[in-house]
Amino acid sequence: MDVSWLFTVPVLKQAIMIAVILVALFLVVQVLRWSIQSKCPNPFDGDIRVPRKDYIHDQKKRDAVIKQGFSKDKIPDNLDAIIIGSGIGSLTTAAIMSRAGKRVLVLEQHDQAGGCCHTFIDKGYEFDVGIHYIGEMGHQTLNKTLLDQICEGQVEWSPLDDDFDVIQIGYGSDGRTYPVATGTEAWKSLLKKQFPEEEKAINQYFGLLAASSKTSTIHGAMKLIPLWIVKIVLASGIMKYFTNIFRPEYTISTLQLVESLTSNKDLQAVLMYCWGDYGTPPSKSNFTMQAALNRHFMKAGAHYPIGGASEIAFNIIPVIEKAGGRVLVRVPVTEIVAKGGKVCGVKVSKGTGTMEILAPMVISSAGLYNTFQTLLPKEIAAKSYYTEICKDLKPGVAAMNIFRLCGDMMHLMSIFILILKMYSLKNCKGVSLKTQFLYALVFVTRYLDLFYNFMSLYNSVMKCIFIVTSILIVYLMKFKSPYCDTYDKKYDNFFLPYILVPCAILALLVNEYFSFTEILWTFSIYLEAVAIVPQLLVVHQFAKESGGFVENLTSHYVFCLGGYRAMYLINWVYRFFTEVGYRDWIVWVAGAVQTAIYCDFFYYYVVAQSAGKTMSLPI
């Protein structure tokens, strides 16, 4: 297509010339701005490695470095930056900035710096919690050079066995063992011996591994240039000519890709066994992540830091301190402070109050959700496209704390105990239909997001169980014989508007933000706190007729129902001390009220169970 005619139209010709001049001026201004801003020492100007110093085994001396408790007098003057969190990403950033002459303060809510480099002492032995082995440390790779520059070459590495990993599938006589060998060709050859009929699939897989590495530099560069330029480049389609990321194999999940290569389940497991290292199941991950991890270990195998994982943080922190910075622990950051629409510091918890620490730059390593949903002021967070990402992106696979899991299991147990009681006895004597109706209302209003907000399979299954079982129980008690025939309205006489109306009003007045779904969710929280009241009244009514005694199954049901919320209280306390900025006053207060309602019932239940007797209430 000939476009030379554009330059013959005077107006268009002038417009094009002006556009070219403006673009040129913009580039000149950007180059000047970048050059002025970069007037600081090059952190990689020279090799700063020094001979390895003597290892320090005195735990008090080590704690003096990695467990420096926060106090106001330890805050450096004239800070250049504050970093939230002390994981390896934070310490690396702080050390590089320190090498460039910047004074950096790293704040950590835990009692030890290092993140996944944490260790703990038990019976005189040091145990790691995060680092089991690291790749690319056997020779002077880019990663090894970077680490040397931020710890002055003090971290030494010991190689693991050539077969650094072993995949075990099955048990006993049915068990199959597949070692993972060091070296690309060595592992490929070993796989072909282990799976002689899958040579084609193995060659294809290793071909994809090699192909995925060719454009990794381009992918990294796209993370460094301004976002608006990235959007233009992606919209233009030019990336298709420089990267393979748009090829069909990279638009499907890792699991789909591997399944397209081979139907051998053992080989599939061996190729994808290490997905736990990046925390996303193969059914949800992109192959580039899996390939990066495979390549990380294939060339030179795995290595372990001599002296343990704490050596990493222990030797990085002095580099930060040489520039006047500090790494302080036991200091939860509760808020990123902004004035005039610009971030200027952080607010930290100190005793029963808070205090502000100011700096011209704040770097958050507290995670996407904590940063944009909790720490940043909402008006500033709303300006970032990361806030929108938070709505669509879901957290990766992680460990559920045991308190919440126990709470969920007790909740399920209470439901199954009630259904068992009704099914085995063919009656619903002593059960409050009004409480069951309230619980059905709680679950329906709380879990409306089931249809549009997938969090996890566990989460969705639990929501479905609670909704279906609560509605089922209401149906059986209201309409299904013989259960409905044994329901006694005389005892279940609580006037529901006494509960529903105050909860509805409270949800309208006290909520996180005013929207339809949020008000329904808040209403369900308030309602659940008091939904057991009709049931407790029915239990007391029946106890009066039976000399104070409470039927065993009924007492077990009520105990599990109250115990579930008590376990959630412990879960909230645990999260308060382990999650940055975790606050949820509505849930906390409602949960405390709900647990308090059960207190006297708990007491008489425990007394009866410890004595091996049937539970009885004072009448």
C-alpha cells in the first residue's frame, strides 16, 4: 500500500512533522530525566567479594544481626527508602540500593529477618523452614554473581548428590522410584531408560524447555519498561515476531501441554513433580514457569548453603548496615502513609499505639493483596491497575492454618450430627426449625459469590455443602414426613423479627462499604452470631421437661456448632499476629458475641463429658 501521498497534503505533512518533533522531544526529556536520576554509584561497579570470614556459631551473635528488635532510637536519619517485609526479595533490593549509596530501612513483623531463609533452633539443632536446595550455584552464573555482590561473597554452597531429587509413586510392591539426575543430557538419558517407549515425548519436552529459554530476556525486559509502552507493544502484535509466548503451547496449562505429549501418568508426574516450588498446580500454571524451574536445576544440579539458610540473611544485612540502613523485626506495618496523593512513609504498630516513619520511597514486599487492599490508602490504590488485578487474580495454593481447618471440620460435624439424629430417630424432636431457617438464610446471603467468584475447590465445595444441607434440613422439618410430624412449634416460639430486623439495620449502618453484596455478606455475619438463640431456648425448654437432662446427640450438635466459631476466633488471633495489616472488626466482634452465647452451654457440656454423664442444665 502506497502511503507517500500523505506527505503531499500540507496539513497532514505538518501534523506528521509536529508529531515526529514531539516524540523526539519526549525521548530527549526521558533520556535526560533518566540520566539525572541515575546519578548514584553503580552497585555492580566492581567485584566486592572478600575471603570467607570465620563462621559464627554463637546463636546470640547471630540473633544480634537477624533478630534486631524494633525501637524508635534504631530508626536511621534521612532515610532514602523503607521496605516492608524482609524476604529475600526485600533484602536483595535493600542491599543493591545500599551498594548505590542509599540508606534503607527494612521492617519485618516476624521475629526474624529472611522470609523463606528463616530457621529455628530445637534441642541444639537448626532447622530450615523454606530453603531445601537452590540451583545455579555450582559455578559463576548470573544468580550466583548477584548473590555474591549483595553478601560480599560470604555465602558458600555445597552440592547435593547427582540424583538430587527422587520421585516416589505408589507404595510397597507397587511403588516406582524415579531419580532426577543433574545435567540436561543426563536427565534426558535417564528418562529414556526409565520410559523407553516415551522417547519421542521426552525429546519434545526437552525441546520445549530449550525453546522457552530463548526469549526469557525479552520477557524480563517487558517488566522493566513503562507500562504504557508495554501496552502499545502488545497491542501492535510485534511481539509475535520476537517471542514464542504466543505460540499455542504457551496458551494452555502445563498439565494440558504435558498430556498432549504423553498419556503415561508416571512420566507426566515426573515431568511436573516440582510444581510445589512455585505453588500453582499444573492445571493452572503456564508452562514457562514450569520450564524455568526445570532449567534452574538441570545444568548444575542443586546446592545447599553451608551453615544453613540463615547464612543468607546473616550476610546480606551487614551490607545494608554499611550504608547506614537497618533491618528491624517485630514491627508490623499497618498502613502506607500518603500526603497530597503521594506516598511518603509508613505507619507501624508500637505498643498500644502507632507511629509514622517517613521516607521519600516505600517498597512493599508484603504481597499484592496486602499492599493494594490493606496497606495503601484506597484513593491511591484505586489509581493502580494492580487493584483491578486483585479482583480477578486468585491467591496461589498455600497452607491453611490448622485452626480454620478444625473450625470448618467442627462445623461440618455439627451438620452431620444433626442429620444423623433426624435420620436414625426419624424425628426432629429438640431441633429448632427457626434456627435452621436462619442458618439457611445466612449461607444463601453470604455465598452469593459462589456463581461468579471461584477461590478454590475446597472453598466452593464447602459453600455448596453448607447451602444444600441447611436448605435440606429446613425442607425435612417443614414438609417431609415423619420429620415434620415430630416438630413441636410450642417450644420453638422465638419471634424471628427480634433477630432479623436488628441484623438488617446493623448491616446497613455498619459495613466495610455500601454495596448490595457487601450488605448481604455483613448481614449474614451479624445473623450467624445470634442464629443459635432459638435452638438454645428449645434445648432449655426440653431440659425443663426432662429434669434438666439434654439428649446426647443434641448436646453434641450444639457443642460442635459453637466450637467451630471458637476455633475461628483462634484462627483470627493467629492471622492477626502473622499477616501484615490483617483487620476485620465486623467479623471479630460478631464471632466473639457468637462464642459468648455458647459459654454456659460449653461449661455444662464439658463437665458432663468429663464425668461420663448425660449433659444436664440448671432449671
